[in-house]
Amino acid sequence: MFAKPPGIEDIFPDRIDRWNRIIGAAESVFRKYNYREIIIPVMEFTEVFARGLGDETDIVSKEMFTFEDRGGRSLTLRPEGTASVVRAYVENGEYNRLAACKLFYRGPMFRAERPQRGRLRQFNQIGAEFFGSQDPYYDYEIIAVADGIARGSGIKGYEILINSIGCTGDREAYIALLKKFYEGKKERLCEDCKKRLDKNAMRLLDCKNESCRDLKKEAPVITDHLCRDCAEHHDTVKSYLASNGVICRDDPFLVRGLDYYTRTTFEFVSSQLGGQNAFAAGGRYDGLVEHFGGKPTPAVGFAAGIERMYLLIEDQEISSSGIDAYIVHVGGESLRQAVELASRLRDAGFSVDMDPASKGFKAQFKKADREKSLYAVIIGEDESAAGTCTVKDLKTGEQKTVSSSECAAMLAKSQ
Ligand code: HAM
């Protein structure tokens, strides 16, 4: 027997109804906001992610599934979608000439993280990226899209955290302030943060270590040090959100673990998820298109993890749909008629199932029940001889015998 690798899941049909509720909510919200789907490749040349996300990030430095192709070039299974969408956008002359471009994507992502509840090595994201404007309206729009998907999926009791990490100038000044703040307190930092202080001081604010978290409480906050334009941008985003009923909470330490962000960052979190509490996240990344060789193009986006959203609706009742009809037969000539009838009903648009090997009525009714069938269509000895079938409503128990050719019309009338 083979086993699946750690952190990789099979998704069986019993999870699919809730799963599809998330996908359905996303498709409906994307349509309302005029986002169109892009299908991006599952792997890219490694430089796309190394340059896009930043060499020092956890994802690039320790979580990528990277291998050489037969020609010796380094390829990586996508750990996220943004870098691929930006690469595709810059590479495609038609789309990057548009004044504004709204794209969404979905599919599996791969990160070699330590598996635990809500943290997988292969997981699925749905995400959206907007290209072409610095207007704070679009930061609001992206957060409203993510919020619409969360609500449409039936997720309750979550919080939206929002921050601005400013422009490059703001960050340089803030990092200098942070370094000054941590000077003389280095011995209270964890080993990782001691190393991070020189290279990437803002990541210290993300550390889960207790002593680092305590120390952070006294640290300067970036929102007190934004330039006028960035502060104004941040205020406008928040006022659009507030006036349109999207409730957010300021988290001045929300810095995110990817290098491409500028200004707005946000996360959708739920305490029901435990340690891995974010189920959707994103932000603005005004420099990435240019960094990838495109013309300067501001952008903002988000991605949601389907498995984490699933965990939040896993306990909810959901009426899963069954099939229209289960055909019950007694073998022999009756089986031949059952196969013919199943084919005719399927051609007429009904979902139908049957078991050619099963002859007992009891066992077949049990299967009809398990498949949540609305009707049982019975071809017993009598029906078989007469060229008829008995259609039984499995909820009410009512039944009627009709000729086989009338069966489809009868099912259509009853629905
Ligand atoms: P991210 O925060 O790395 O952002 O991932 C977004 C979401 O993907 C997370 O909130 C979580 O729900 C899910 N996720 C991430 N890692 C795992 C994992 N190991 N197992 C299960 N779920 C996971 C990004 O990926 C950015 N590309 C978002 C973005 C789009 N920013 C701008 N545009």
C-alpha cells in the first residue's frame, strides 16, 4: 500500500459540497466585481519566486520545492500565485497595455512547511490581483472582495486586520528606528531575531516567540511614521471600508512575510484556527511589476486558503445534493432494461445510478438511500415482463407504475 507524502491531502466527495460552496462564493463575487480568471502554471523558473518574494523570506529560503529540469535549469513548484501572475502580466503585451486589469486565479500551491492543522505542503488558494492604479479605492475593493467571499462561504466570527507599511522611504526610516529601539535589548531576542535584526528588522514584529512578543509591545509603530501621501492613502482606504460596512481593526505590527508589499497590508483571521489563524491575506505591491521588468504599474491583491476556510465551515450543516434516481432491478432481462432506462434518463438530463451486480431489493434501496436519491425506479419481475417501471418517491413513499418510455416525463413532472 502506498501512502501520500506528509502535508498533502486527498479531498474526498464528502468534503466537496462545502468546498464548492467556497468556490461558488468566490466565482460569484469575482463576477460582481468584474475579475476574470487567469490560469497560471504550477511551476516557474526559480528566479520568479526568488526575485518576487525576496531571498530572505521564509518561503524562498526554506520552503520551496525546487528541482532541476533535464536541461539543468532550476524550477520551483509555485508557493503562491502573485509572482506568477505578475510574471504572466509583464510577459503578455496585450494585458499589460490595458489601463486596468483585474485577474483571479485558483489552484494548488506548494510550501515545504512543517505540517499541522491548517498548514499543509500542498494547499489550495483562490486569489485576485488588480493592476493599474494607486487609487485607495482598489485597496478597499480587494478587501471587500475577500470579505464577500468569506461571508458568501458562510464563515462567521472573523476579524480583518489592516496596516500600512508605507513607501520605501517610510520603511527605511522606520527600520532605522526599530534598530535603535532593539539596540541594547538584543539579549532578550530569540536566536532567529538576533540574526534578522541586521538583515530584515521588520520581521522581528512577526516573531511568535514570547520574549520577542513582549518586547514588541514597546516598539515604535510604523503608522506613526508614515509620510503624508501614505498616511492619506491609508486613511482613505479605511474610510471606504468603514462607510461600506467592512469592519477592520488596526494592527500596526502586521508586516507580512513577503518582501513585495508597499502601503496596505491586511489579514483575515479567526481564533477558531489556532496557531495558523489567517485564512486570507494580501496587500498592495506597487513596485513588483517594475521589479519584473514591466513598466511601473501599481497593484494590489489577496489570496485565501481554501483548506483553512473549509475548517471554518466544516461543522456547518449543508444540504448536500444527491442524485435524481436510483434504478432497482432483479438481474437478467430486468438488468438489460435497467441499463437502457438509465441511459435514456441520463440523456434526458437526470443524474442516475445503479448497481449491475446487486439483485436484492433491500441492498439496492440501501444504496439509493446512501446516494441521497430522490426516486427509486424499480424494474421487478412484473415490470420487466410488462415493459413498465415503478417510480417511488423516496421521501413520501408514494409510487406509480408507468411505461418505461414515460419514466423521464414522470420524473420531470414530479420535480
Ligand atoms: P500568504 O499569506 O502567504 O499570501 O497566503 C495566503 C493564504 O494562503 C493564507 O492566509 C492561508 O490561508 C493560505 N496558506 C498559506 N500557506 C498555507 C499552508 N502551508 N497551508 C494551508 N494554507 C496556507 C500569499 O500567498 C500572497 N500571494 C497573497 C497576495 C496576493 N498578496 C497580494 N496578492
